[in-house]
Amino acid sequence: MARFAEAGHETTAISVNCGAWDAEGLDALARHARRLGAVDHVALEGRDALFEDHLAWLIRGNVLRGQVYPLCVGVERVVQARLFAEEAARRGIDTLIHGSTGAGNDQIRFDTAIRTLAPSAKVLAPIRDEALTREETSAWLATRGLGPMQADAAVSINSGLWGTTAGGRETHDAWAAPSPSSFTTTVDPREAPDQGEEVVLSFDQGLPTAVAGETVGGWRAIARLSEIGKRHGLGRGVHLGDTILGIKGRVAFEAPAAAIVLPAHRELEKLVLSSAQRFWKDHLGELYGQLVHEARYHDPLARDIEAFLASSQQRVRGDVRLTLRQGTVSVTGVRSPWSMMDVQQTAYGEKTALWTGDDARGFARIHGTAQWLAAAAHAKANGS
């Protein structure tokens, strides 16, 4: 930014808050931007858009990349790119600059989203385009009396509503365990309260609507669950997976809210949805997560999957009871007015009013026919 200002260009700094900054942090950003030569700093509120347009679908789809990672960063980039491009258009700015390197996913996410949303804009990424290293950018800031806005400059911290990631140093080695400094928001599970905590989470149409009896929804419900989860050391993990660029990537992450809401939502779905619904939801949720992760959120296929998810969630309403304790989440109870267990007139493994013993015997014989035929054919072919 300073380099463009020093070259005589008028620059405006635009930040999109997806949960990383409080008022003090936003003030620090504004001071930072102006010291680098920006004529103005604009802080845009992005949490409503993040939840309503994105997190809602990740929750409904039970999306976990590689079965562990809840896409903390990738989903935020879509919101940031959109609000960034919209604000630039309102101000008549046609050159858009982002700070991505040339080695990660974010450059692709920003470039593709901005091209879709602001096709006539010129997009620059000086760190990538000039192949600047972390050491070089840190030294450049230091010469201007500015340092990194985090204590450990060797680790890249991305913090937001849905979680926090840490990359760098030991995450570059697939054998190395993350150090404690990679986990900046949650208490060490070994130091969390021994007694744990019981929480009841309420849902309507697949989204949280109340936490511990208090009505709260949208991003505020996620923020509330995050605060609860942090004190119990929930949501810590390491994700190793495939990047958009085709190489392997690894990050440490903390996602306490996701660690609570996703297993609760999944258990409620088990109570109210058919097995076929859940089967296809699992597949489409994974595909949706892949689209978001790989900077293809604006593909029309994503809207088609959202339509399916919306339909599937009409009956996902009820309460889930969970026990949170020293880094673990256990679902201990679930109830819903749409419960399929409440109307099935049977107790699994004990008794039923839906069929007789003869019915069950006949069903078992027919159900195993294909397997019996395969075994019989194998025996015949082998002369036995």
C-alpha cells in the first residue's frame, strides 16, 4: 500500500470483518493502514453475510474437509472478496489489490471471485507478483516502523467466526506436531474443567436457534458456541489435504463452534431424516465443501446443492443435549416433533408391532438371496 501511495496513487484500505477483530483491533487496522499511506480505511461488517450465505450451508451439509476440517478460511474468502469488490465499485475504484502469496489457495480464491464479481477490475497481488518472502515483507514493514499484527511472525494466523488456522514452521513437516503457539484461542484440553459442561442446542430448519435455553441465532449463535467451546479446549486439530494448486497443504486449526454444532446437527438428522436422504446429503455435502474449498463457490452447481440442502432441512427441528469435557463432545440426547422413532411402534432389538416373526424370517430369506446366489455360483465354479 505504501509503495502505491509513494508512487502517487491514491489508495483506500478495505477490511472485511468476519469475526477476527473487535473495536480495538479495527482501530489498530485503521492506524496501520494510514501509516502505510492509505487516504481512508473502510471496515465492512461481514459476519451476517458469512453466516447467512455460507456457514448456514456448511452446517446443513455437515461439511468437513477430509472428515476433520470445517473450512474455516476458504468460506471467509468468498465473503471478503464479494464485499471488497462491491465497496470498490461503490467508490469507483477499478484496481483491486490483495496480499496473497503465490504459494497458497487464497490467491486463487480472491482472483477467481473478483473476476466473477468485478470482471473489468484490474487485480494485483504484489507479494505474489514480486515473489516476496515473509522475511522480506516483515523487514519492509520494520523499516517503516511497523511490525506484524501478531506476536509470532513465523506463523500465519487466520482468525474468524468459524475458526482459526495456523500455518508455517512445523505445519510444513507432516511428521511434526503443532506447538502450543499454533493454538491461540482455545484452552489446552488438559487444563479445561474436569467436570465439563452440559449444553442443550436447539435447531430449526437445520440451523441453531437457541443455546442453553437462550434464544440466539445467526452468527451470534456461532459466537456463543465458540466462547463455550474455547474454555473446554474443543475443536483443535490438524488438517492435511490437497490444495487447489495440486500440492499438499497442512494447517493446525481451532474450530470450537463447529466442534459443537456439526455433531449436534448430524445427530438430529439421524432422528428425523430417511436413510436415503442422509446418504445423498453426505455425498452432496462433501461435494459442496469441495466447491467452496477450491474457489468454485460461484459455480451454478453450488446453488443446486443449496436447493437440495434447503429441502432436506424442513424437518430438522428439535433439541440436542451435549456434554463438553476436556476437548471432547458427546451427544447424549436428541428430541424432535418430527422424530421417526416416536412413531415406529418398535423398540430396536426387543419388540415390534410392525411385523410378525414370520414376516421377519421371510424378509431375512429374501434379503440374503443375492449373497446366497453369489456363494452358490462360486461353489459350482470350483466344483464343490
